Amino acid sequence: MSDQARRIKRGEVRAAARLMRDLDDRVPGAQAVLRELYAAAGRAHVVGITGPAGCGKSTLADQLLEAARKEGQKVGVVAVDPTSHISGGAVLGDRVRMQRHARDPRVFIRSLASRGSLGGLSRSVFDTVTVLDSMGKDLILVETAGVGQDGVKVAGAAHTVLVVLAPGLGDEVQAIKAGVLEIGDIYVVNKGDRSGCEPLLRSLRWALEGKPCEVVKTCARTGAGVGPLFKLIAEHRSALQAGAGWQERSRGMARAAFLERLEAGMKETLSGRLRREKSLQKLQEDLACRRTDPDTAARRALRELIKRGQR
Ligand SMILES: Nc1nc2c(ncn2[C@@H]2O[C@H](COP(=O)(O)OP(=O)(O)OP(=O)(O)O)[C@@H](O)[C@H]2O)c(=O)[nH]1
Ligand SMILES: [Mg+2]
């Protein structure tokens, strides 16, 4: 095992931070270190936190961090920060919000900017989770914005999925649209200090009737309700571990990371071949002159690609 992998497994923050940076920059050799770590990872409880912008995910993550630290757990946080999208470079947003933990050597917080990383984002999240896991973290919180497919996909690749909503954000419609009513293990109505929580709780309970999930109310600002939420998260872990659930979820997570990589690789290969290969170029010319149509052209290209790929 490489020296870097060994240091990461001992929980050394600097070695882990360097690998994460190298992975993002596609530094040669970084994936090889990750490969070494992967086999031994898979112990941490990965908790996805998703929900619309501004509903309090980061504030809640900070409170959960605090609760976990009080129990002596080692915690990692991966936060996909959409605010950096708006203000450009406000990547520090989440770190500031979780600052009180920044100096704790048993806590590792990583913010990823969602700006300019189409597709590559979920890859960074999956890789970061693997690194944190092999550092020996007990709990890994993964925060993503829930509106949009990517957030749901990433947060859905967890052992336990928290869907956070808050009154006054028009969440109900958004939530149903983004498909979050399908993915949550625990639904959190945050901003419990604001009016409008009760109707939201009621309609959520109604929409989730018969589904195996919990609905709770919190106020992340004051910490009210966070204790019971933390307990529900631990109970969910125990329930998974008591049956086949833990294995199933872990398998789903590995599959999500694998599919993400596979799709990206296929897209890359495809666009390279479309650019290079004569017969495929001709096909595109025919398409441009309407000698063929997109559907026919795609079918023909697929046949050619598969045929030649087998050689
Ligand atoms: N009143 C009230 N405000 C809250 C509560 N929780 C969070 N907030 C505030 O809501 C705002 C957004 O909180 P964040 O934790 O950044 O929300 P987020 O979901 O992480 O936001 P994005 O990551 O940008 O999607 C902040 O100003 C918080 O202080 C709460 O329980 N009550
Ligand atoms: Mg946030």
C-alpha cells in the first residue's frame, strides 16, 4: 500500500485533502490511490441531505455534526454549495456556516462548487465519500440541492436519505416535481419557528401515507427537534444493519458511482469517434442535408459503433 493511502487510512487530514485535490485535477496516480482505499472502505454511515435552496440543509448539517461529535463520532461532510453558482467563489459559504467545527481534527468538511462542473460533480462527491470513509469516519453527511436530477441522484446514493423542506418556499410542488417524495427515508420540515409548518407537515404526511418513512419538524437555527432527528437517523442505520438493507443500499451506492463513470466514459468515447471516424462524419453530413433523419442516423451510428467496438 502506498504511503499516501496509509496516511489517509490513519485519518491524516492533509493527506486526504491532497488526494481530493489531485482527484479533482485528474493528477495521474490519484485514481490509483483511491483504488487502494476503495477495497477497505464501506464502513461509514452515508447520509444524504437534499431539499430546495435555502431550506436550511447546511444549518441542519451543522447541528447534526454537533450531535454526532457529542457522541464521539468522527464525521465527514461533503457539501455541494449552489451559492457559489450565484456569487462566484462563495465556496466558503458552507464552511463558514459550519465553522465552529472547522478546527476539530475529527471533523472534515469539504465544499464543492456546483458551478461549471456539469456531470463531474457527482463524480467528485462519490470520490470524496470514499476518501472520508477510508479515513475512518463513522458518519458522512452529503448535502446537495434537491431541485434537479443531479441532486436527487447524488443524495439518493446514500444509506439514509433526508429530504428537507421549509414553509414558504413553495416546496410542496417543487418536491413532487423533483421526485423527492420517492427517495426520502426521513422528511424534515425545517424552520419550525416560522408559520406555515403545520400545513406543510399535514400535506407531507398525507402525500407520504403508507410509505416507510418518518416525518419530523426541526428548527435548525435553535437546534429544536435535532435530537429526535439524530436518533431517527441512528435508528435507520440499525434497522438497515439488522436486515439486508445495509447491503442493498451499499450496492446501490456503488452502482450509482459506477454508472456515473460509465456514462461519462461512453460520452467521451462517443464524441471522440464522431469526430474522427469517416463513416460517422458522412452520416452527419447526410443528416445536415436531410438525406437522413436523426433517428435513422442514430440507429445506424449505434450499429456501427457496437460492431466495431467488438473487434
Ligand atoms: N428561521 C429559521 N431560519 C433558518 C433555519 N434554518 C436555517 N435558517 C436560515 O435559512 C437560511 C438558509 O440556510 P442554509 O442552511 O444555508 O440553507 P441551505 O438549504 O443549505 O441552502 P443552500 O445550500 O443554499 O441550498 C440561512 O439564513 C439560515 O440561517 C430555521 O430553523 N429557522
Ligand atoms: Mg447549503
